[in-house]
Amino acid sequence: MPKITIDGKTIEVAAGTTVIQAAEQVGVFIPRYCYHPGLSVAGNCRICLVDVEKAPKLQIACNTPVAEGMVVNTTSKKVTDGQQSVLEFLLANHPLDCPVCDQSGECDLQNFYMQYGRYDPRFEEQKNKKPKAVPIGPTVMLDAERCVLCSRCVRFTDEITKTGEFGIFNRGEKAEIGLYPGKTLDNDYSGNVVDICPVGALTDRDFRFKARVWYLSTAPSVCNGCSQGCNIDVHYVLDRPHLADGARVMRLKPRYNADVNQWWICDEGRYGFKSADQDRIEKISLKGAVAAWDIALTQIATAVTKLKAANQLSAMAVIPSAQLTIEDLYAVKKLTDQLPGVVCTAQVPPLPGKSDDLLMKADKNPNSAGVALLELDKTPASSIIEAAVSGQIKILWVIGQDLVKLFGEEKVKQLAQKVELFIYQGPNTNKTSSYAHVVLPASHYLEKDGTFINVQNRVQRIGKILPALGDSKADWQIVAALAAKLGLTAGWKSLPELFVAAAAEVKPLNGLTYEKIGQQGFTV
Amino acid sequence: MIWDIVIKLVIAGAVFFFVLNLAGAHTWLERKQSAVMQDRIGANRATLFGQRLLGIPHSIADAVKMFTKEDFIPANADPFLHTLAPFLSVFFAMVAFAGIPFGDHLMLGGRMIELQVAKVDVALLYIFAMLSLGVYGVILAGYASRSNYALLGAMRASAQMISYEIALGAGIAGIVMIYGTLDLQEMVRAQGGLAWGFLPKWGIFLQPVAFFIFLTAALAETKRTPFDLPEGESEIIGYFVEYSGMKFGMFFLTDFVETILVACLATTLFFGGWQIPGLSVAGFNFFGHLIAVNPVIYALLGVMSFTLKVLIFCWLFMAIRWTLPRFRYDQLMRLGWQYLFPIAIANVVITGLILALVK
Amino acid sequence: MAIRKRELTFWEKLYLPQIFSGLKLTMKHFFVNLFIHMAHRLGLMKNSSAAVTIQYPEERRWLAPRLRTRHRLMLREEGTPRCVGCMMCETICPAKCITIVAGEHPDPNVEKYPTRFDIDLGKCVYCGYCVEACPEDAIRMDTQILDIAAYSRDAMKLDMHELLNPTLRKPLKECELKFPHKCAIHDGKITGSWDAVYGKGPKKSNQFESETPSH
């Protein structure tokens, strides 16, 4: 274990560690463009120069392995002069079109210039012209002029996705980033090159000109796109409704989690946020008319009580979805447990989905493991549908499931005529909601707190980021309100209490609290 | 007999017409005079048929505004008394004009027509009575509004009016003593001719102290600056705070009518009424030469003389208004009771002594 | 400290002399001004004024050129707005009165332009930060227009028409501006055409499908 001193701080690190990693461990930041912890070391941007004692020249921190007794200085005059010169060189051909560049505000060229540059420019020649605003794929826009040729994107497509679209072409000052002939950047992880690009060369076409990055607020969450449960940061704007036609969520960014998704996220998840603002159910619909919560719930409760009185509770079925949180599912389960005879199942036929070895999973529900844990997957839902079509079900309550997609439109049309009360509860409109008699607006998953269990049996928290839209309420709140109308006891008042109750009942979750799960999740 | 009534009606109508129009013109005069005194242009934006006409359309616009505004009666107010008050105010101010002689009698078709609405022997007393009754309008306005502010404003106004009535009455006692009559027509006639051979026998020369007392008290009586505490347009809330529309306009009108009335009184008592120095029924006495004048023209000259004098007084009142600041209330009361009243009494005593000595 | 009032002299206590001196002053003004007014009526003495007031709006006070007045958006030589929609002004605006929505410009060297640029003059505090923040000299506050009044709050909002043409306060019937933008008075419909500026012909498409990557 070599010992190394960086800026007077001594640390013992594993052999093979580079200086930039060692510096990170002692809390010294060294600027970098080409270095990325998830990619191989290229060492071509030269901004990470450090002064190693007894070395004649400045060394690049990203590719210098630590040696015993090494003394590194990152702040000497020599280092700052070196950094300044490198920056001046990198910026020589930069177009400085920060006003129109979507990267400005989170651009390492801007940040490092303000921190390490601040030189008097000496470049008087004509800047090189290169292609600008070239859409190189469905998600990415290329501006070759802004590129500093760090080759992060090249290494990403070579090493992570192994699709190899990117290359650096031409030589010297004419060198530019581009795609190999005949290729388009359309792999499932193409959005990540935007994240790793330290400058504005690769920008997001979806986020293009939507907002300036300093308008965005950030909150951590978990992707609900598939059972992988990638950690994400949600970038949203609440105070500027004129941007992006009033959308609140502007973009998603992957959040580092060494055990789940590292630095990456698939494009499907990255652009899956539109359901938060589009096609939302905002008002309660009671047979087509807008109603208040109290009226709708009273009507449902009356129907349920009538069944109960007639001892026909087996004619009621609830189909929750694996899109719901543990808390929502547990609340539904508790309610149906207190109504003996009621069938509650989330077991639906799987829909075909894209999957690969990296992150994407075929199961597009974030909480399938949670459904299994709560034993809500015992009865197949198809049997309920058959029973409903044949007229044996009087009340059908669907939470977040699109029955039309699962069982076909014809069946849903039939059961909607047979079933006395067909309730659809969910955040977004779909074909099923158009057939339902009562439509209850549920909060989007970015509008509520809760937990998901991913395919690795990792419990991860999502947080309430946006205010609930319209009249919508979190699913567990709707269930609790209905339970109160039915005169049933819930046993919990708040969400943390609800989770503690669920954790006490479900064996693998025993003793788990929100604090214990934290931001990175907890494997059970 | 029928002709008498027709003639009286014509004269009354003429006086009514003249007074009301002059009061209306006052709003314009007031604006323009204050503007000229204060290096301004004055209201000049309203137009009539595209013409600005020196801002005269503003008076018409004001009237239209007053008539079209909402007539608001406060919820708790007595609607009858609340409506009655402005009518009382303007009524007593208008009827007082009946006693004012605005010309010598006119001989027309063998009839002697007195240029006076009502030939009252005690015209002066009658006018003072009417002026005093004006207080009822004020008190009623404040009382019927059922508003503390309006009531306090009314108390303030009536206290002021009653206080200055004393000084006003005592002030002109000297004039009455000198001319020995309460009939205003007789009093004006008595002011014809010259005193000591060179001065017109006008009240101002015979009773200068009484004139100043009268002027001061009359300004206070008509509630004009520097004695405009009851209204205090922008600063204090007055007795008509709960009035809007034309009812407020009537209080406003009363003020102008009273101003004209006081100008008429001052003219009649102190400036020889319709008299023109040197002019008599016989003709114009031009340094000993007598130039004959047609009796009708003579009467008309008298009316014109009277009108001119009244207008000059109106102008003077306005000049005073836009020159002096307002008195404080205690100063106002002290001036009335401690200065004007004793001086007026002294004036009566001295006048009496002189009269006793001369006779 | 007690404030000691000066005792008034007998002469002052009389009031009358002071009243007369006051009347003398106001009368002087009255007659002098009246004389000048009458002379003006006869077409004389036009050089001397009878009033110190300014007859707005016929007469106007001189305004300093650096005075911050109503905004305008600048145009390039070919008639398109200079604004590139960087939203610096929107960001710096302390009153949050600027709303910009950016769009894709057909020329990749311009790249971005505002499809919507509104200033709510009802909120604007005329601080001039937007002018200072602008990297393109696209917004200025030098129109010398001060009399901004409207009968509703909505009418206080300027859209891009009115900002690009400072003489325009009322919305145009027909949009004459030579660029597409979301125009409030046309219900957000895009009017005008880029062709008028850049000429007709194949333009670089922004659709990915028809794009081949260049090297």
C-alpha cells in the first residue's frame, strides 16, 4: 500500500491507484475533461496536470499511478500556469456561443475557465469552422466546434455499449468528433454521451432549448421504467410555466449508484418522464361527470357495503399494478384483507419488453419484487377478467393497470357493460380509463413518497418532488379514504407509519425504516 | 293686479336666472382665477363641439357629472332628512335674494316697477333670518347622515356660523344706525349724493370699521377660505361627507350662491347698491353740468352698476381665497368672539356717540 | 428643549397688513399673467409664458438619452431579431416580467431564436438589467416612450411585434415581421416566413430521418 502526499495531506492507497483517484480520496479536486471514472483512461485533454516532486515536468494526474513516497502539488505556480495554458489551447477554436448553448451553466469549460483560466486571450486568428447543430441520432445533437476532443463519447460507445459509433476524424486543428460513415447514434444508451460530454458538443435533442440549466431544480428519485430501478435525478421547473408548454419535469439524469446503474441510464428511462405532465387524469370522473372526492368515494363505499350486506363480497375484485409503491400495495392489501372474499391480485400476463445485459429489463414494472413480497401474485388476473366478462364480478377496481393493453379492447368493452361498478384509478389516461365508470386521479410517482423493490431485491426510496396535479391523491391516501368511508380501521395515519407497519408484517422487510434505506437503497 | 303678479314673476325669474348662472360660472371663474394667480393655465381639456372655449365646458361637464353620479344614501341614514338637507340649504340661500334691490324703480307704461323681488320693510332682517336658517341645512346634513364624521363636521360648521352671525349682526348695526332704516331700497337711496361735498355717501366711507367686520364675518358665514374649516376640501371631513351626486352638488351650489348673496349685501350696504356717483333721476351731474338721462336707461345703468360691483366683490372673495391660508379652529373662534365682536360693539357705541353729538 | 415662540408685534397681530401684502403678491401675478394671456390671444408676446406648467402631451420635457424607457428589440441588418433566446435577461430580471420561449433557427450558425418574447410592463421596474445582461445587444431601453398606460393588465404586456417596432403599441392587423414566431395576437399561429429572409430552396432540415452525419 503506497503512501502518497497530495497538497500536504498524506494517504495510503491501494497499489495501481492513479493520482487523480488518490486526490479525490483526500478531497483535492483536480480538473479533468477526458478522465471519467467509468471509462478507460485516455489522458489526452492534459488539464489534470499536477506537479510531482522529483519529476522534471508536470504529470497528468489521471494516468500517473501512485508510487511509494510520492509528493504531489496541485496548486503551485507551475501547475496553475500549466492548467491555464492547456485551457487557452482548448479554447482557441471554441466558438464561445454560450448564449445559445444548452450546456452553459453546467459546462466544464465555463467552470474551469472561471476557476483555473482567466487568462488574457492571445488568439487573433480566424477560428476553425466545423459542423454545427447536426442531429446525429434520435436523442443527440452534435456541435463539433464546441468539442474539446476529450474522446469520452468515443470510449463510451466502444467500452460500455460496444456499438462504436463515434470516432475522431482528421488531424491537427482540423480534428473533429463524428460518427463513422453510415452510422447513426441510435443505441439504447445514446443519451449518456450527453451526460459525459464535459462541454456543449453533444447536447440532448429532447431538452434542446427547453430551459436554461440554472432554472432547474434537482431532486433524487428512482426510475420507474423497469425493474432495474436505476437511480435518477429529476430536473424540474415549477416557476416558469411558459417553458416547454408548461411541463414541469424538464429532464432526467442518472444518479450514481455503484450497485444498480453506476453512471448510466437507458434512453427508455431517460425520456420516460413525460407521463408526469402529459395525459394526466386531473379530475374525478363519475360516469363522465366531474365530481368531488367525497361523492365518488361515498358512491364506491355504498356499492361495497351493499355487496357486503348481501354477503357477495366475492363479486368484488381489485387489480393493483406493480407500478405502485410498497406502501400503496400494502394499503390495498390491508383493505381487501378486511373484506373477506374480495380478490386482490397484481398478477398479469407479462408484456413484451426490450432487455439487455447492461441495465434494461424486460419487466417494465419497478416494483414486481414488491408484489411478490406482498404475495399479491397468487391469483392470475386473467381469471378475474373472464369472471367479469361472464358477469360474476359486480365491482372491479383497477389501479394503474391498462387492461386494454393486457387483455385486448374487446374484453374490456364487454366487462365494462357487465360489471356494475368499474373503477379505474391511475395517474394517466389510457384506453382502460375511457371505459371505466369511475375514474380516480392518482398521483404520478414523482408526486408521492414511497419505496420500490427492484430486481436485485433492493429497496429504494422515491420522493415527492412535484406538487400533486389537479385533484390527484397518492394511491395509499385514496385507499385510506375509502377504508374510512367503509368504517374499516387503517392502523396508520402517515406514510412512514404505513411503511413501518408493512415492514413489520412482511418478513424480509422487518425492521426497515426510511432512514435505513437512505438515498442509495438497501438490499433485502 | 294680474300685471303685478306677472312683473313680480319676471323679476323673480330674472334674479333666479342671474344668480344660478353666476354660481355656475363661479366654478369656471374659480378655476381660471386661481390658475392665473398661480402661474398655471387651469382646466382646459374638456371640449364642446371640438372647441376648448377657455375651459368653460368643464363647468358643463361638472354639472353632467353631478347629475349622473350615483345618489348614495348611507344604510343607517334617515332617507327623508338626508334628502331634505341639501334642499333646505340651497332654498334658504336662494330666497334671501328676494330682499336685495338691484336697481332704482323703473317707470314703465305708467307703472312704477320696483327692481326688487319683494318690497320688504325689514329686508335686512329678512336676509339675516334666511342666512341663519341655512344652519339647519348644515346641521341636518350632518345629523341625518348617521356618520360620526359628518356629525362632527356639522357641529364645527354650525358653531362657526352661529359665532360669526353675532359679529355680522353687531357689525352692521352701525350702518343701520347711520341710515336709520332696515329697508334696503331706502338704504341704497340714502347712499346717493355726496358726503362732505366730495365723497359718495357710501357705507364704506361712513362706516369703514363696520365694513371690515362685515367682510370678515361674511367670509366666515359663507364658509370660504380662510374660514373654510367646515369643508376643508382636501384635509378635513366636512358635514357633507356622506353626500354624492347632485345632493353634494347642491351644497356646493349653496356655497357659491351664498358668496353671491354676501357680495350683493356688501354692495348694497357699503358700496351704494345700484348708485352711480353723480347720477340721479334728474340726470348726470358732470362737474356742475346736468346731463339729462332717459329714465329707462337710468334704471338699466343702476342695474349694471349693481352687477359690476357684485362681480368685483366675487372676484375679491376669490382673490382672498387663493391668497390666504386657513385659520386653525381655535384661532377662528378667538377672532370671532375676542376681536370682531368687541370691535363691532365698540363701533356701535362710537357711532351712537357721534350720531348723538352731530344731531 | 422648549421651543419658544416669538411674540408677534402689534402690527403682525392685526393680520390686515399681512393680508394686504399677500394680496399684493397674488394680484401682481394675476394681472401680469392676465395681461400676457390676453397678449397671447392677440398673437403677441409669444416668447414669454404666462404659466410655468408644461402642457403635456402637446409640450414635453426634454429626456436624457440615457434615460431608461420602454424596451425595444434590435434587428439584424437583414431584418431578423438579434435576440438568440439565451434567456439572460429573463434570468436577471428582478421583476420576472420577461418570458422567452426559444426555438430552433434554420441557420445553424444562429441556432436559437425566440419564438416568444413578452415583457409585462405592468411588472417591469425599469432597472435596465436586461439591457446590461444581453450578450447580443438585442434589447435596449432607449425608445424614450414613457406614457405606457392601458385599460387592462393584459394590455400592459408587450409581445415581440411591439418590442421589435417601438412605434407600435397597438397590435398589428397583419404581421409584417419577417420571421416565424408565436404571436399572441394571432392565437399563437406562426405567420411570416423565413423564405422572405433566406430565400427559397433546400434548407437544412432538422428532421433526423433526412440527415446524414457529416465529417
